[in-house]
Amino acid sequence: MFGQPTSRRWKAALAGTVSAGLLFGVAACGGDDDSGGGASTDASASAIDCAPYTKFGDLKGKTVSVYTSIVTPEDTPQIKSYKPFEDCTGVTVKYEGDKAFETQILVRARAGNPPDIGFVPQPGLVKQLVATGKAVPAPPEVAANAEKYWDPAWKAYTTIDGKFYGAPLGANVKSLVWYSPAEFKDSNYQVPTTLDELKALSDKMVADGKKPWCAGIASGDATGWPVTDWVEDFMLRLYGPDTYDKWVNHSIPFNGPESTASFDAVGSYLKNDKYVNGGLGDVKSIASTAFQDGGLPILEGTCSLHRQASFYAANFPKGTKIAEDGDIFAFYLPSKDASSKPVLGAGEFTIAFADRPEVKAFQTYLSSPEWANIKAKVSSGWVSANKGLDPNNLVNPIDKLAAGILLDPKAQFRFDGSDQMPAAVGSDAFWKQATSWITGQDTKTTVDNIEKAWPK
């Protein structure tokens, strides 16, 4: 959610949550919680090889400005993670966090007053910034790191008109289902490895007298976004990454058979009176239940399953043990078969607006496995898709789970679809029509209305 440190949906979604501060840190990544969980408090203890930065010349006394949506106190782990670079180069990194980042970064770029570097949480916003003419392509060192350490899909999101503009920073995984390990053990439930097994598990829970699924999609102006994630996950699973890309880019119509089937597949869960809304009400209660509250009934034993991203961990009450043997944990939302592993997620990208040597050097540092591992050690609730990340440096089980999914060689990662679509669709019609669909609107009307909203 801020994992995207923060996408427009996440900002709205987190409004009013007790854990909003933590989530904003997670945003494009999943969260920067500096409150413990095994996180180190001293990044300066992490020595790095300074040799890669000597090629940029004498940088002592130089300053690099960074602008981001990650604000106090979640900015602390970010700032700490820069110290090894500052010690190596003599550069001072000037950090500015702003909750209005996504609006203001465009204002500043268009006015000719952008920062040196911005952490941008959506590919669509990257395209808008490139269109201002102020963003500059990433240096060769960053491109090389992106090619070596990330799945090609990540590099493609910031490659515009043949030019590469920025490497990923953090990431989150949305293809997760939260559950109670104790309930699974006591009831002899098995974690499903295919969609058929997931459906069979849901039916078994119903036979045991349970309402297996719980959900909440109320999120202020962003109400409905959790449904879009469900639909995107099923589009990936039913039709694969290539068709998903065509759908996101509108190479196939939004009201085509693929969208219809994906909505109907989601409806077999969310609009099924036998399945929902455990501990909260009927199907329509999904629309009035706050996103932050959607999975909490699992802790009360009135719900068993909740599909939501890795950053949702921040919404469970303080003291909740989130682990494979804890009060709550999550499993990968399976695909049609165990041989494929589509992964829906999000993250942010490091976009520069200056090409001075010190800026290039800092971009290179942020795209390196050295930075990813230092950041992991000083953060909780943060993960990267950098293949050089050692999962052992991550400080909590859900981060390790997310990293394992992202770094799995079989993973086929795709970025959140609505964050790539035009705003009139992704953060307007898709959200609103998905909400109407939950409260009773039929699928055909829903996909037709979203198709009509697509800019001509």
C-alpha cells in the first residue's frame, strides 16, 4: 500500500486506521516499522564496498534531495539505511516526506522545481512525470542492477519509449490469504495448492458450519479497491500474465469475456451467501465494513479466510503473533495448478530529475543488493523483490513469506492493474462499479460501465 509506499488507493484506504502510520511506511513496500521485531537500530554497522561509487568522482560535500510519501516516524528506517552510502561518499541525503506526494510531485515537476529523486508508487504516475520532460533516464549502473537483480517485469514498468527511468525500491505481495494456524491444525485443514483445492476447502468449512470468508471494502473515497485486487488476482490466474497485460493496457476491452469470467470467479466467493461475510454480516455488509476491519474476525473465530496483501499485517491488534505457529498467518493464493505462480503486487520506483554524479551514485546504491539487505535489517514490515536480498535479513515471518513468493523462480509478477490504468478507470470507475457489484449490480452492467469510462 505504501507498498506501494503509497499508491493513491492506499492513502485513502489507510485513513482512520490505527495502524495508518505503519502502513504508510509499508506503502509501496509494505511498511517501515522501526519499533522492533528484531530490526537493528544501527545501519552504520553495515559496512559496504565503496568501490562502486568512486567512478562518480569526488562527491564530498554534495547533497541529494529525496522526496517521498513515507513520513515520520516511518521515515526513520529509510534515513538510517542511507548512512553507509553517506559514509562512503561524503554525500548528504536530504529527506522530505509528504503525504501529498503524489499530487505535489507532479506540481513540482511541471513548475520546474522537482527533487533530485522521488519514490514513485505507480507506473502510471511515472509515465506522467516522464511526460513533463523533467524526469531523466536512469544511469547505466542502475539499468545493469535492474537487469541483474529483478524480474524483467519490474524493469518494463519504468521503460518508456525505449528509455529506462528507474529501478524498484520496495515491494508488497497482494496474492495472500490470511488464516488461523490453530484453526487449521484443530480442524485438520490443509493449505490449498490449487484453486480447486481452495474451493474445496471453502466448501469443507461451510459443511463444518462456518462462514469461511470475511471481507471489507469500505475505504472512504477509495471504497471498492479491495475488490479490484481480487479481480486482478483472478485475471492473472485464469488467463495468465500476457492476457493480464493486454487487459491492463486496454488491448482487450474491459467488458470482454476475460473480465466477465474474472468477476464471476470472484463472485463465487464474495457474492456467495454460504461463504461470506463471517462475523460481519451478509454479502452487502462487505461494502460497509472498513477495509482495516475485514480480516479481524479470524481472531474471533467467526471467519477463517481473508484475501489481502502482506501489508495487512499492520491492522491486527498489538500483541498478535503473526507467524506460521502464531495467532494469524497467510498463505499464497494458489493458481489453477501448482506448476504456475502468478503474483499480484505493488511497489515504488526511484525516479530522478537530475543527472549530477552524486544523484547517479545514490540511485546506484538504492538499486543494489547491499542497500536492500541493509534496509531489511533496520525495518520491519518491508520487503524487496531484489534477487540479491537475503531473506534471513528480514525480521518477521510475513516479510520472509512475501520475499519467498517474490523471489521464487516460478513467480510471474504483475503490478497492481488499477494503479496502471488511467485514473478515470483505475481509481474511479473500477472502484465504484466494483462496489455496486458487491451490493447487487450484475456483472455485465458492471464491466460495461467500466468499459464506458475508459478514455477514448
